[in-house]
Amino acid sequence: MNFDRKNLTNEQLLDLYKRILKPRLIEEKMLILIRQGKVSKWFSGIGQEAIACGVTAVLDKDEYILPMHRNLGVFTGRDIPLHRLFSQWQGKANGFTKGRDRSFHFGTQEFKIIGMISHLGPQLGVADGIALANKLKKNGKVTAVFTGEGATSEGDFHEALNIASVWELPVMFVIENNGYGLSTPTNEQYRCENLADKGIGYGMESHIIDGNNILEVFNKLSELKASMIETPRPVLLEFKTFRMRGHEEASGTKYVPQDLMDMWAIKDPVDNYRKYLKLTDVLSEEVDEEIRAEIKKEIDENWAIVQAEPEIEATYEGELNDVYKPYDFEEITPSEKIVNIRLIDAISESLRQSMERHENLVIMGQDIAEYGGAFKITDGFVAQFGKERVINTPICESAVVSAGMGLSINGHKAIVEMQFADFVSTGFNPIVNLLAKSHYRWLENADVVVRMPCGGGTQAGPFHSQTNEAWFTKTPGLKVVYPAFPYDAKGLLNTSINDPNPVLFFEHKQLYRSVYQDVPKDYYTLPLGKASLLKEGKDVTIIAFGAAVHWALDTLKNNPEISADLLDLRSLQPLDTEAIFASVKRTGKVIILQEDTMFGGIASDISAMIMEECFQYLDGPVKRVASLDSPIPFTKALEDQFLSKVRFEDALRELLAY
């Protein structure tokens, strides 16, 4: 192995040695503890330490690194106290996830490390968002994100690299090509000769680096970082290396040919670097022993600290209180200046006034800049706020949602517009597995609003007409808002943007230009989780949200003899159960109207809650009215038949006659 020290001092060479040795000695300790049954699971990075240690040595301590689960050198390189790492691995309270996640599935703002989720790919998009925030701040910072050769097959990899290239984001995309994705060799994963070749397709500079040579890693990345600061851009880096242990210890290495193991054993990054330092008289045997003894002492002392830590005590309150970041709602009352506007105008006003109020707010979406969005909601925004804050995105919902998370991590608020709510399916993973779980896992909130133009009645067919709120109401960590009127839409969207938690904000397309209301001209807020009692009556409670609220209003207008409470939920998560139960107790009968299909819809959960909490007050069965359990069709006759609107009056009269 050829080492080139270039202009590095002896002190720098020794610093790199300590960096690469420390994770190796920790791993050797962990492997002993695993055999003793004291550690349950371990993802080894033995054989590829030079990459994590080299990258971390190059980046400043305030530059974000997004590692994988075998990049221990990133964590030790940022000088995280070992007892905290050990506590994390052992599921103790002094770790970073309070026992809620294992190994390296965590992040820490203190050390500017953002950990992975098991779905791998989304963290590449998160790095884009972090880098975008750095670019907006003009702070000259670089971001590094790790992935394995296996994850380069994921769509998120393509999306994230494409976005970084188009937006010229200063991201180092670090591919650790260690030969196997779990047990699948590279020849069964991709056909190009080198993964670095993929950079060509993104118009991105790329390099192949010896991942077992820490000096090559350090020197090349130092050179690249300086260049990226001068000319911001992404760089794709393929590090050739090898994993000397199994995917995790239980996996073993029987699937690896022995001659391959022998070949890479000769290229051990720690042993070879040590030999080089000794040959060049930078490191003596005596100093080597002193360094090893010091690290081993640190390991043993910190392990003892963790052994003395008590096991976590489970409490309902402790778990549930961390699902969302605490948020104290600030009520801002509207002025008396009123304008009569449509729902679409109210949403546009909210976005505009929120952009004025929050200078760190960024809106991203397809065609939202000069074009103004598919529904012209952001028309004129570029002229007022500039293309840095109103950003057209490629068609890649997953990486854009992940980028929203990255913006949040790096001090910004993000709004992501789905052109149609149906298209959120291609961004589903980062919403339900990243945004929703981050605060619970490591107390990092996701300050992201996802706008969801939704709903039928416009003959747009199966791919542009769904109302898919139930995909998200069952996911802890997400908030779901679904207004039916312009006044509510403006106030609730303002609050959703202020709230530091992830919010899915549903906007019914058919209501955009058909519903008018007097709305305060100035900025104001409304609380999430509070239903609106639109009508009061004595015979039945009608519960609805979105367009279904207007269907219920029309039904009551055409049947003035029906005395009903009409409750517009407005917010589905959190849900105003207090208002629901109070109304049901007054009327004794309840019917729930939703546009979504029946099975698995939120009406089912509300019905179950009412049965559990209000059974003794009921004078009839809880009735649900929903659309047909089929995809939503295109032709008007078929769509009219599909929607629950046409069946509501008969169901209501049937319940009243019970």
C-alpha cells in the first residue's frame, strides 16, 4: 500500500493514527462482549475504518455528517463521550434515543451527526436539505453523507444526487463499496464497472478512492473540500474497501470466498498505516503501546460507567410525551379588516404572510416558482421572495420530503407541495418513517408541512382524486389538518407552519374556487385539534370534514325539519374527542360522513371511540357513510356513484327513524 504524507506534519499523522485505532479497539472490545452475551447486536466496520475517520478529520466540527451503521469512526472522531455511545448500544437512558432505537440509528445536534434509518436512502435527501440550508446561509459549509453500494440501487439515491446536482449543493456523497449488500455481491447489484461512473448521468464530478488508505482519503477530501467551498457543488466519491465481518455478527461470512478474505486482510487499513508510521519513524513501539493503553483504559472506564447505569423504566407518560415536540400555541387574533375570498385565496394568503413572518421558511414543489403551481397558489411568490425560497423541484417526492427534514435539522422551516395528494405515495417512506419518528427517536423535530391538494368531484380519475388522509392519521408523530372553509384554512395553515412538528395539510381541490367566505386580511392563527360546531340540533350528531362538510350542509338545507349538530372536525390528528363526545351525549345519535372509502377510514376509529366512551348515551347504532370501496373512477356518472355524497341523506333518515 502506497502512503503519501504530502505536507502533513508528524502530529497530523499521529492524530490520524489515533482516529483510526480507536474504533478498531472499541470493536474488538464489543466482539468479546458479544461472545459473553453482554451486547446483543453489532454492525462491524472492521476493514473500512479509514473512510469514516478520514472524512470526519477533514470536516469541521460544525459541519454535518450523516453516517451509516458501521461508521463508528465518525462518532469517535467527533469526540462523543464513549459512555454515551455505550449507553446507546445497551438501550440505557443516557444514550441518544432513550432506549427507543439501537446501534447508530440516532442523531445529535450537539455533535452535528445525523444518523440513519434502516431504509437507508432517505438520509441522502436529508443531506441535500442540510446543504441547501447552508447555501441559503452562505456559510461555506460542506455536508458529507454515507451510503453503501447496496443502497445505490434505491430510488432515493438517484433522486438525491439529481437534486444536489441541479441545485449545486455542496454535498460529499460517500459510497463505501465494501463488496456486499448483506450477502449479495456487487455483480448482482449493478452492471456499471464502477459506481463512480454513475456521476456522469447526474453531471456530477466523481472520484474513486482507496478506502483502506487513510492518507489518500484525508488528502483527497481536504483538496475537494477546499474546492467545494470555492465552487459549491456535489461530488460523488466511491471508496473501494471491504467488510471483514458479517453484515452483522449473527450473519457470519460463510458466503464470502476465503481467497477474497485473505486478499483484503493484507490491505488492513489500521495495520498497514501503523507499519508505515513505524517505518518512517513517526511512531515508535513505545508510543504505540502508550496510545493503545490510553484508549483501552478509556474504553474500560466508560464501559464501567454504563454497567452502573440502571435499566430504563417504562412509563406511558414518558413514551407518549416524546412523540411530538411540545408546542405552545400562540393565538394571534385577526384584525377587523375583512375580505370575501375563496379557499384557494386563503391558502395563498397564508403562505405569503407566513413567508413574510418567517424569513427561514422555504417552499418546495413541482412547478411552484414562475408557473405558480398547478393551481396557481404560489403565483407571484418568486417576484416577492426569490427563487432561493420558492424552489422548483424535479419530479422526486421522496428526496424532496427528505430535503425538508434536512432544512429543519439545519434551522429552517419547510413546506413541500404535493402537486396532487395522490403523488405522496412516492414520498411515503420519508414521511412515515423519518418525519414522523424523528422526535420520538432522538428528540429532533421535523419542522415540515406537506401540502396535499386532494379529493374528487372534478372527474380527474384514479390518480388525481384520492382523499388519502387515513394513510397518515394512524401514524404517530404526524399531525393531519383538513379544513373545509377559507377562514379555517388560513388560520390553520398559519398554525401548521408555526408548529415545529410535521403536518399533512389537506386542501380539497373542488373547494378551491367554489367556496367563498369573509376572511380577515391580516395574519391570524387557529388552534389545531379543535372542531367547529357549525349547526346545533337535538336529534343527531353529524361529523364530517373537508368537502363532506358542505355535502352535509346541503342535505340539512334541503331538509329543514332535521335538527342536527354538525361538527366540522377541521383537524384529524390531533382529534377533538371532547367536542365529539359532548355532542353525542346531547343528541344520542351519530352519523359520520367521509369522502374516503369505508374500510380503514378515520370514520371507523371515531365510531369505535364513540362506542367505547358514549355507549350508554346512544339511542341507535353509530352510522358511517363513505365512498365505495373501489378506486375513484373518471366518468362523471361513475364518480357520482362512487362518492359518499349520494348516499348520505338516505343513511341519515334511516338513522333518525331507528
